[in-house]
Amino acid sequence: MSWWLDLIRVVGGGLLLGLFVGKVVVSNPFHLERIRPRYWLGAARRMKRRQWVRLLTIALWVTAISLIVTDILTILFTQAGAPLVNPEEYPFTQVQQEYPWMVLIVANILPIFEEWVFRGILMDEIIRWKHSKALAVGLSSLLFAAFHLSNPGTYLSFVVTLIPASILLGLCYLKVGLGGSIVAHNAYNTFLVIVDAISR
């Protein structure tokens, strides 16, 4: 029976997200344009060195602060006896043990799409609809964190640890754009995968 619940979590979350993204992209094709390589290459060529330094500096500060806050929350939940994930059900546990490089690759590809959806699409649309950057950061952060419940083996405490990092990613997006939030998210994931691999 448990595998049915896991299937509903994964398919249900993905289906809802896919329907939302599809509807928004149809009504505003610019969102689709932003994910294409030619858009990124053009934007990268137009950036000056000072813009690159600013983007990378802000992204890496966001990464560092996110890691510290997430680590503190993880320690607090662990001390309180609230587990974050069930290692036997969590999909990356066994894969990370056997194929750490595969997890590293996935951990750097998924943030591109997650940032595109939760920051690039969702935040932009909330700002357009409600004219509120604060609401856009808050709502997209909650939805981003909650979406991780679709992963089998995750508990509500895991979602709570992601909210501060998600807020910081939203602020990073507002400050330096989609490229900055992707760099911060990738750096965050890469650090966690490498530390986990070293600690084994």
C-alpha cells in the first residue's frame, strides 16, 4: 500500500506543477524562451565582467547562508527527534551510495528547471498579478519547499528546513536574476552531495 502513496505523491505533484507551467507558458511564451540555450548564451555574452562578479558573489553568499541556516534547522530537528527523511524510502539514499557522480549530475540539472519554474515563472507571474515582490518570494518559497514532499520518504520537517534557503533563492532572483538563483541552487546542491560523499 505504501508504494501507492509514493506513486500518488510523485505523480500528483508533477502533474499539478506540469499543468500550471503549461498554462502559464501558453499564455506567456517568454517563459519558454528563457529556458532555451540561445537565450542564455546571448545573455552571458552581453554581461560585463563586473556583472559576472556581482552575480557570482551574491549567489555564493546566498549559498553559504542557506547552508548554515539549513544545517542549524537540521540539527534542531534532529535533537528534537523529528526525522527529515526516511533513508529506506528516500530515492537518493541508495543511488548516492552507489553512484555519487550520478547524484551530482542530477543535483546540478534539476535546479535549472526548479529555478525556472519556482522563481522564473511563479515569482514573475505573482508579481505581475499581485504587484508584490514580498508575496512572490513568500509564496514561491512555500510552494518550492512543499513540492519536495512529492519525494518518497520526506517528512514535513524536511520541508521546513528548505523554506529559509528558498526565501534566499527568491531574494537572489530579485537581485541578480534567474542565472544567479540557478548558480546558488547548484552550488548548494553540489556542496551537500560532496560533503555526503566524503563523510561516508
